[in-house]
Amino acid sequence: MVGFDAKLTDTSIQADANERLLREKASEFEGILIAQILQKLNQCYRLDESEDSDSANESFGSLATSAVGGGLARSGGLGIGEMIVRSLQRSGVPGTAQVIDSQ
């Protein structure tokens, strides 16, 4: 009986690890997507192109946009990460089925 309980615990631990990894990757994807949207918005609404033509300024702007996008995603973002998680869980992707049962 002890072996059976240990097996359930191992399965539960693995399911929790899978859920955390899935949510982390979905959040990272959402952060990248938000950063891309912000970068395009920034390009569309620049007032004076001559001031922003410096490559160092562009690099810093890109890093800042990535940081803002990642921060927004980690704080819940637009909900895209959560939609990805739910979609993968419903589609039966291996390692995600246990996550549905826990919600």
C-alpha cells in the first residue's frame, strides 16, 4: 500500500511541475507577444525619427519594451497565456490533463 501512495505522490508532484512549466512558458510567450505589439506601436507613433536613429537608443528601447511586455504578462497580461494553458489542457496534450482536474 505504501508503494501505491508513493506512486500517487510522485504523479501529483510531476503534474504540479508540468503545470508550473506550462504556465511559465505560456506567460513567456505572452510577454514576447505583448513586447512585439508595444514595439510596433512605438514605431508607429514616433514623433521625430532623427532623434531615435541612434543604435544604442534603439537597443535600449527594445530592452525596455521587452521588460515592459514581460512584466505585463507576469501580472496577468491580456489573458493570452491563460487561454493557451486552457486550450492545451482541453486538447489533451500529454502532461496537461491533470491540470484540468485540479481547477
